[in-house]
Amino acid sequence: MKGPLRCRYHRLRIRGAIAIGLLSMVVAPAAGQEPDDSLRAELARLAALVDSLSLEVAKLADSAGAEGGGDALERLRAAASSAADSATGPRPQAGATDAGEFVGRQRSLQALNPEISVTGDVLAQPYQKGVDEPHFIPREFELSFVSNLDPFSRARVFASHHSPGAEIKPFGADEDHEEGGMAVEEGYLEWVGLPGGLALKFGKFYQQLGQLNRWHSHALPFQSRSLPHLAFVGEEALAQTGLSVHWLVPLSGGTGTYEATFEVTSAENEALFADGRNVAVLGHLNGFWNLTGATDLDLGLSWMAGDYDDGDRAGGRNLYAGEVAFTWRPPEKARYRGLTVRGGVMVLSGLLPAAPTLPGPAPLPLIDDSALGYWAMGEARVGVSWLAGVRVDRTENPLDTSQTAWLVSPTLTWWQSEFVRVRLEYDLLGRNYLDTDEGRLLVQVTFALGPHKHENY
């Protein structure tokens, strides 16, 4: 007899014994006497109870002793399982699909792949003045690989193929520019969430020189970087190999957020350091203030120092930069109204002696100690997909500060979606030592495939 049935059998036997005991207690005092009507009725009820309990005990005993039988609880469970199977169909076995195909439960290797994206930047020049370049230029195609390696670190690699053309050359066609080809723009490992609000980068990365230097070229609000950047740093962003330490300053209270960055890298930038073999250091301080619910202010100050060495001339150089950005974006109209104004100044000091014009042991004449450049740009959202902007730049030649160049560039941008942007831009470039200006009308189309779009960071 199984456990549940045995318990029920014993309970019924105990209840029967209690009923018989009560019956005997009632009958014993009345022995030899004629029972009254109430006693007779009680005796009849107890006798019926004893008969009912005896019958139930006999049924349970027969059921438990019958060959091939089982207790009622097990039969009920079997019936319920059968009803469930008929309602939902046969249960799939572990590791099998509805079609009977085996599916492993191990980690999918596909989930370990990085996020892969492609961005394209293609230009058309329907009008040119003072320049002679191709009318269509596939300027850049960029591959990006981004992956969170574990809870503590992530990796980023950006490789691009660059084709020359449509460069803004502040001081003439003799300037050095990229030849084109495939190159790694950035490739670094980053540790995040370290104690004290720290983050570390190790590898090759766009340095925190101001704010826009961190932006990739396809994400810039205009087709090129500022004129001072082109004259002092070069056509591309300042990217060198080394270590970067970022600190989110833990200041409580108020509406401001403050951060500091310190970087130690190899002196790889040819415009700043030529073939310098020493290291370069960079410091950056940034503050962000939420002035109102619709306005923000961002201010950054940067300083960079390193040694210039081209084999014939050597000396220290310092680059100072400051940038400010003001943004107005009313929450109730953010989709079709907004304004962003940016501006900056750059100073390059510690300039080198100019090359001698005559042979002989005469000392090299020293040129001015510093070169100055500044720029300003604004972009207004005039519709859900339309933005209109303009920028004005001016800079001195770091090799001859008596020469200056200026640039005016109006733009009209249409965002078809967050993946496709079309921009119409006119660049007018002038120089104080030339009577003629350069002008070009550009149509710039940028597109993005994958999660890394026109990222601003």
C-alpha cells in the first residue's frame, strides 16, 4: 500500500474506532434499561456512521490489494498529464526544436563579434574658382569595430581609406597633405568605471585638443576642420599613440559638470613635431553647464607641449587652444528649432628659426614667437530635417606670421535620416598676400551603415 493511501486508511480506522468507543459508552450505562427516544436516535446515527466507515475501509483495502492497481492520487495525476499533452501537443525534448532539430545550449560565438559599421563621405564639386581638382571625390570610407570586451573595458578600432581632393590649403598648394590610401585612424583599449571617476585609454586615439578634434571628419558640422587647425596641426585630427587618463571631477551641487584629461603620447604629428623622437604631453580641462531647460554652455581649455626635430632644426613647441559652445534647444520645439554656436582660438608658440636664404655660417634669423588663429561657426535648425549654418575663420602662417588667411563658408544641410546626410557648402578662401581668392561649391553626401553613425563625442 502506497504512502498517501496508507495514511488515509489509518485515519479511517482511527475514526471508526472512535465511533465504536462512543457507541459503547452510550450503550453501557443503559444496559438493562429501556432506551428513550433520543437515545435510540443517537444509537441509530452512530451505527450508520460505523457502517459507512467500515465500508470505506473495505473499499480502500480492496483497491490497494488488487493486482495491477494503484492509488487514486496517481491515477488522477496520470489523467491530468494526459489531458495537458492532448491540449498543447507533445512536449519538446530538451535541446530540440519543433522540427526535431537539435539546438545546443552553449554560448553562441556570433554574440562575441564586435559592432561593425561603415561610413562613407563622397564629394562633388560642380563649381571651382582658382583650383583645378576632380569634380567627384570619394574622399573617405571608414570601417569601425567597437566591442565591450568585459564589464571593465572596451575596444575601438577605426580604419579608413582616404582619397585626396577638395582640401582647404590655407597657405598655398605647396603645403603637405595626405597622399591617400588605407590607414588606422584610431585603435585603442579603454578601461571604464575605475575608482574615483577615472577612465584610461591605451593605444592610438584622437586627442582631447579642444572639443571638435575628437569628432571624426564625417561628423563635423562643416566639410573640414577649422583654418587654425589646418595651419597648425594639419588636415587630419591630432591622433597619436600613448596613454590618456580621464577624470570626472566629483563636485557636487550646482548644474555644472567638470572633467580633466591628461595624455602622454609619442610626438608623431609632422606639422607640430616633424620627426620628433620624444614624447608630447597634453592637458585638457572642460566644464559643462545646463543654464536653463533649453540652453547649455560648454567650455574647454587645452595645452600641448613637445619637441620639434627635423634633423636640422630642433626646439620646443607649445600649442594652446580654447573652445566654447552654446546650444539652444527648446524641449517643446527641439525637432524643428534649435541653434548651436561654437568658437575657438589657437596659439602656437616656440616657433623655429626660418631656413637661411643665403649659404654661409650666418645665424638663422628668428621668426615671430607665436602664431594666432581663431574661428567661429553657427548652425540653426530651420525645420525637422533642415539646418543652415555659416563659419568664419582666420589664421596666421606659423612659418611667417605676416601672412594670414581667412575663410567664409555658408552651408545648407538636409538630414534624410540619421543614416544619410546631404550638405551644400560654398568655401571662399582668401590670403592677404594674394590678390585672387579661391572658391568652390561642394555637395557632400555622407552615409552610415551599422550602429556607429555620425558620432559626436
